[in-house]
Amino acid sequence: MDLEEIQELLEKSVDVWYISLPVGVFLVLAAKYVEKLAIFLAGFVLGAIMVFPLIERYVYPSLKLDPSKVDPTTSTIVMIVVGIITAAACYAFYRSFVFVLGALLGFAISYYLLNLLSNLLKLGERIPMEYLGWGIMIASVAVALLGGLTALKKETEVVMLFSIIIGAALTSFVALSLLWIGLRIHTPKDDWKFLLPFIVSFLLLVFTGMKIGERKSSGE
């Protein structure tokens, strides 16, 4: 999934800002206080802005439905239902979700860094690409397993960080999009005039959420 696809998914959240904005703010400010509810809401967001668009793209055509011709109210209802189902699955398989999350993060980070390191050291010139590729994959899987097990031991912190990141991205994107609409600014979302305020507000919200979480932990 590239940045353009991620942006397209976030655009969906602007259409239902009355749901996504309160959920985003809640995930930033209260994830540490109500951990299980936070994971439910994070699951709802993932279902609404990631799973639902995939259904529109791949399932609708198989049912001979054109997403652009589906009634907006019906589309919103289906999106909410998909969000609730995804949220329920995340909640029901809570520990499995935490393990998978830690494993995915561990795999993605290690795979990226190992590929970067192999390119910098030009390992492909000394080691056959087939063996190098397998070596990177095996090492990444090992780190993924370690990441998953670590996430289980630190599940509260992992869930909090995950919820805050989702909430911060959602809140920043939706709030700025609404502000741009209100000010009638037609800057593309991939332009620095939008990206810079988005990145700054995202980082500020993540920092705020983490500080609130630290205060809660120190008060326990």
C-alpha cells in the first residue's frame, strides 16, 4: 500500500467526519484510560476506512454493483456495519490482535532496515541475490516473532501507542480537511501546504497522547 492509497482511505473519513473526528480525538486523549474500548474504536476505524474500501473495490464488482452509483446513505450504513464487525473481531481476538500488530511492526521495520543495509554495504555484489533475499526474509520473520512476543508482554503500551497513532492521523487529516474546505483552499493533499501542517499537528497529537498516557501510568 503506497501513500496515495493511504490518502485515498483517509479521504473516506472526511465524508463521515461527525464519526471519525470524535473517535480520533478520543483515541488520542483517552486510549490509556479505557484500553479495551480504545482497541474496539481503533478496530472500527480500520474497518471503516480500510476494509470497507477494499469491499467497494473487489466485492462490489463481483456483485455487479458500481460503487459510484450506490446510494450514499446505503454506502454509509454498510461502512458502519463493516466497521462494527471489524471492531468486534479486534476486541474478541484482543491478544491475538496485539501479537499480530507487534509482529507486523517488527517484520516491516526489520525488512526495511535490512534491505537498506544490504544496499548500503552492496551485499548483493558478494552474496547471490537468492540467498540474500532468503536471509533477509528469515531474519525479518525472527524479528517479527520477537516483536509479537514483546507486544504481548507490553500489550498496554502497544495498544496505547497504536491507538494514539491512528487517532492522531485521523484527527489531523479530518480537521485540516474541514478547515481547508471552510477556508475554500483547494491545495492537493499531497502538496506541502497541506502535508506540513498535517505532519506537525500529527506529531503534536502523538506527543500529547503519550504525555497523557505517562501521567496516567505514573498516577497508578
